[in-house]
Amino acid sequence: MADEVGPFSPPADGLDASIGEALAWLDRHVNLEAIEAGRAGRHALPTLERIRALVKVLGDPQSTYPVVHVTGTNGKGSTSRICSALLTSAGLNPGLYTSPHLERINERMAVGGVSITDAALARELAAVAELELFLGEQATWFEIVTATAFAWFADRGVDSAVIEVGLGGRFDATNVADGVAAVITNVELDHLEILGPTRRHIAAEKAGIIKPGSAVVVGEADPAIVSIFEEEAAAAGAASLWRRGEDFGAERNRVAVGGRLVDLYTPLGRYEDVFLPLHGAHQADNAACALAAAQSFLAVPLGWDVVAEGLGAVTVPGRLEVVRRAPLVVLDGAHNVAGAAAAGAALKDDFVGRKVVLVMGCLRGRDPVELLRALGPEVISTVVACSPPSPRAQPAQSVVDAARELGLDAQARGDVASALEEGLEIAGADDVVLVTGSLYMVGAARSILRPAV
């Protein structure tokens, strides 16, 4: 029952200290991000019943502003951030909801590029805590955070919101929002124990965000997978469907100082020589998806200046993010094979000619051999392994064994801080230290390194 965790008193305006009590209350709920699905009990069953009940008692705040809803195996966080930046450049005041966070939960919800404050988060969580008593069943951690974001956006009077799916789509807590635009970046094999054994199963789950009257943007290019979204769009009565490579996409995509220089197109316009301050050729596809999403959402063309300003303002923490130089330290949360392959391509393209020292840790259920193979053993000189700060962490030795199986020099350290220290010691001034394997790795490394930026 909900009253097992009990509510807490709302804080006075400006009193940040109560955030500790608010987060302690939140952490007494089942957190499916922190435990394996097989151990989650009844909360692992796919359902929208709890989140629907929760937002209903909050007054259905997600219905008070139009939504761009973004899902996909990889790139959905980057696409969401780029889309939000484009909407801002176009004159809107969007809320942005992303997950997971790297360092602080506040990162998950922002308005105007500014994350929610501790005081505001504590107040919003206190309101949810009071209302949860009426539900009859305890919501999950992610359901509560999602409802909190929806309510905060409504309280801030946003005129739009970009909402990133947590996992899958059809039964994700965010799917109580009906997206004016439904965006699917791509479909790869990930979270098979939850979403299904094949890409078709995964696509069917992601297709669940398509709603009647929505504008559908599909970044996946495989015709067999695209057909699943076409069928769902027809069955749901979607207003339109744009396909990457046919209706929108990225053409020229060149390395530039600090990012990429790209040419993008949609049915509503072409945009040449636009600077995107993100590393990795794959970010051009994410930018194309985001531009298509923004234009289908607004249903009007955007001027070149608007697009250039929006893309130029984008930041995506933890995705090929450069946080230090000499040696160059890059953080990338790649934790599946497709993500690792994208990071590996960037090592050979954006950071060509540099020796790479890898600081890596993985969660259980990930194959470090496959991740290392996707990154490209030929560009990796040394692997320093550790366990990510998560109850789902693999032992560091599993990464060491995988690296040695591929003929790489490898060693283990006890935690992220010591592994990072060793990696920086090994690397020369002109080398790259890449921290990867898990977003938990990236978050821990980022909290250590950012004060030095």
C-alpha cells in the first residue's frame, strides 16, 4: 500500500534542506532502473494503470501542453535535447524531460535549459506524496518522477514539452502523454528481457507511442522495421509519417572543430552548412530526427537562422562529451553494441590519430567482449576496468578478462576514481581517455572531472 512509505511535509519557499527528506521518500519506492527486471516483482509487469491513476489525481498535467514524444534504442536523449533547443530557438518555452540522470536527479527535468531547483523538486515531490495515499497501490520510482515532471511543467506554464521515453514506449510511464509528434530514432537489440527477443518485438513496443492524429517521425531505416511503424500509424490514425532517408535526413556530414558541419533536409526545407557542437557522425542523424520532429510539431518551416541558433546551443552531457584536455577526456555512456559502435566510429573520425586509454565498467547483462569489439580494439592501447557504482555492476575482472581475450593490455581498479586516476596517469598529453560502458561510469567520472573544467 502507498502509506507504507508515508508522505512528508512540503517545504517552505526557498528551503532547500528538505530535498534530502524528499529524495529519501522517493528512494523507498521500487526503482526498476536500479534492479534487474526478474527481481522487481509485480512492478515489472507492463502496465499504465498506476501512472494513469497518479496523473489523474494531479489533474492530468501532461494534457495541459502539447508534447513531442521521443523513443528509440539509441539517440533518444540527444534527439530530445536537440528538439528542445530548436523549439526554444523558434520562440517557444518547452519543458524537457530526459532519463537517466548522470549526477543529480534534477537533470531529468528542465525549462529554458535550466534544471529544476532542489526547493521546487522537494515541493513537487511533497505534493505527489500527499496524493499517493489515495492510489491504493505504491507507484514506482520512475512513475513518480515522471508525474512530478509533468506537474512541474504545468506549474511553470510551459507551452510545449519534449518527453523522452524511459524504456520501450507502449507501457512506459511517459506514454500517458499523447504526443502531437511521435519520434522513433532507431531500433536495436537492447533490454531483450523486457522488450522482446527480436528487433521486431522491440519496434512493436516503441510503436506504442503513436497516437491518433500524431505526426510520426521514424529515424530507423530498415524497411522491415519501418513497416511496423507504418502499420501502427495507419491503425492509430496518425496524421502523417516521415521516414529518414526518404522525407528527411542528413546529407553532408563533416568533422569540424568542436563538432560537425552538416546539411539537413525535411519536407519543409533544406539547411546547409549548419554547425552541430556534438562529436560523432551519428549525431547528424539525431539532429535530422530532431529537426523533423520540431517541424512536424510546429507544422511550419523554420528559417536557417532559427535552425543554426538551435543546433548551435545544444549540449548533450555524457555523449562523447569532452570534459578535459591534455589528455583529452571524453565521456560516453555507450552501454550496448550499437552505441559502442557509434563511439568507436567517433574515435576513428573525430579523434583520429590519438592513442586511446579506455576506462570502462559494465552492468550485469552486458557482454564486455562485444562492447570492446564494437569500440574497435585496434584503436585501444590500454583498458583500465572498474565496477560502476550500481548494485547491478559487473566485477571489474570481467572487463579485464574480455580485454585480454581480444589481445588488449588491461588492469583493474577498485572504483571509478582510482580507475580514472590510473587512466590519466597512463595517457600522454596528446592521447584520449574514454570513459564508457555505463552511464553510471560516466556520471561518477563527470562528478570528479567537472570541477576541473
